[in-house]
Amino acid sequence: MKTILVTGGCGFIGSAIVRHLVGRGLFRTVNIDSLTYSASPASLVSIQNNPSYVFVHENICNRKAMSDVFSLYKPSAVVHLAAESHVDRSIDGPAVFIETNIVGTFTLLEAALEYYRSLGDDCRNTFRFYHVSTDEVYGDLGDSGLFTEETPYQPSSPYSASKAASDHLVRAWFRTYGLPVVLSNCSNNYGPYQFPEKLIPLMIIRALKGETLPVYGDGSNVRDWIFVEDHVDGILTVLERGRIGETYNLGGNAEMRNVDMVNAICDILQEMVPRADGRSYRQQIVFVRDRPGHDRRYAIDSTKARIELGWIPRQTIHTGLRQTVAFYIENKAWWQPIMASRYNGERMGSGTSGRYLP
């Protein structure tokens, strides 16, 4: 049985990949995670006792530990997702983003290259280092056009700058040292088990709790959304069929203004769990001070992945969003402990001490 090493496998996207790989039963899946604030081992309860699943509690910045993991488990592929990922947090505290996203990726690349050079020819020919990144590295798209794999990098936030740096490192290890890599840049993910600091779960949970639904600025910022299971399918497709050294953009073809997204969430909640007082969830929406450096629009062109690899997202924003809202309604036992101990819904990245100011 081949082994796939997943970094950040207790995170939102990582846990979805781990559940999928273990469910397929074709690989031994080794999950490396340092269990930071946003990690959720509870997202993996369904597979935690599966004999083909291995959990390693370790930080990717630990060089010796990474070398030991490669030596012990001998992976045929690495799917690198471990990262600090919240823009607002990066504004308040960029240092950990530099450490994890840049230094951590460098450390993992060094361990992977050392391991790769120790392999025989047959194993070398099949080994892959897959780096998962974001469309935010491209910066502000403007009112028209789409991000392609050739779009120049213009990151706006400490988060996106740290991811851009890690992308460049991965490409450099391919060009300079010959490490066989593939990369992908995705649009905004959403779906079950997403940490509540992100827009969609935060709005759902705050709505259910009867709290205000803060929308940055005038709500006209546009994002392209991809359902997490579609992204997982895209990642595994790139891993299996992607060309070495290439980058593939994975988007959901689902552009939506932030205010329209919040309205859609309110309408689905109104249908599934109407407010007891008969009022609309939309009445909880408030417009608050925008965050610094807020990019106006992101949208991805996935033509390359579609033509070369045959990948297309299956969920529309409407079908995916309904599944997501239903998950948070039905799984309060998953998110309530998080809100009680690790994140209570406060604002970050604004310099306003956690308050949602108009």
C-alpha cells in the first residue's frame, strides 16, 4: 500500500482530503499536524481508528521531525496544506504566518529533497511534492477578467504574501534541485467542518445565535467560491495526472458579492430554521468598517485543469451552500466547543479590539 503524507490534515481542507483518502482504502494516509487553534481532530473521528490512517503530532518547522517522518513512512507523495490561512489574523499578527507558511514550507522542502535523493529510480519517477496555495497571491483582480496560471503575483495581505513566497520556494526547489512538484491555486473554499472564523460558517453561527451579521464595507467585494469536496477532487486529480512543475488553478465558477452571500445564507436559514419571532435573518445584517487592504474581487479561470485533466466542479453555489448550512444546523456539537474555548466570533484585523464598528 502506497503512503501519502498530508500536512495540516486536521484543518478544513486537509481533513476533507484525509477522510477521502482513507475512505478510498487505496493508501496509507499519514497526517502531520501541529494542532494549532484552528485544527479540529473532531473532524476526523469517523476515520481515526482506521488501520490505514496515521496521525503525527508535529510541526513542519521541525527539520529533524520531518526527516524522521519521511524516513519512517516512506511516502510516495506529499500533499502540503499546513498553513496559517486567515487574512484578518495575519493583519494582527503576521509573524506566525511567516514562520509557518514560509519557513515551514522551506523546512518541508529540504526534508522532502533529502528523502527524494535517497530513493531508487522507480520510486523517484513516481514521487510528487504537491503544494496547495490560494488565488489571493494574485492580488486584486479588478472588475473584469479572471486569474490564470500566468497572472503576475501581487499579494495584498501578510497572509497572501507568505503564501506567494511559499509558492516561489516550491518552484525554486523544482528548477534548482529537480524536486518533482505540482502546485494549485484555489478560490475561496466553503463546506462542512470549516473553522468558524471564516465568512460562511461565521455568518451561519452568528445568525443561529441571534447576533449581528457584520459585512465589511458595502459588501460589494466579490469572491469565487468552491465547495471543499470539489476542491479535494481537484487536488487528487492534479496529484494523479498533473504535469511535473506545472500550476493548476482550481475555481468553483461561482462569483458572488459578499453581501449577496450573506443574504443567501439568511434565506436558506429562514427556510430550514425560521426565527421564532417571525422576523427575517436579513434584519441581523450590519455593515461595518472595511478591513485594511481588502481586495475587491477574485475569480479563477480553471480552463487548464478542465482541458488537461478533465476536472470540473460538480456543486453549484446553491447546492453546496445548502449542504453547508444544513451541516452547521445539525452539528452544533462540533462547533459549539470551538466557540466556547478557541474563537468566540470576535473581529480581527481591524485595530478595534474585537468590536464590529460601523
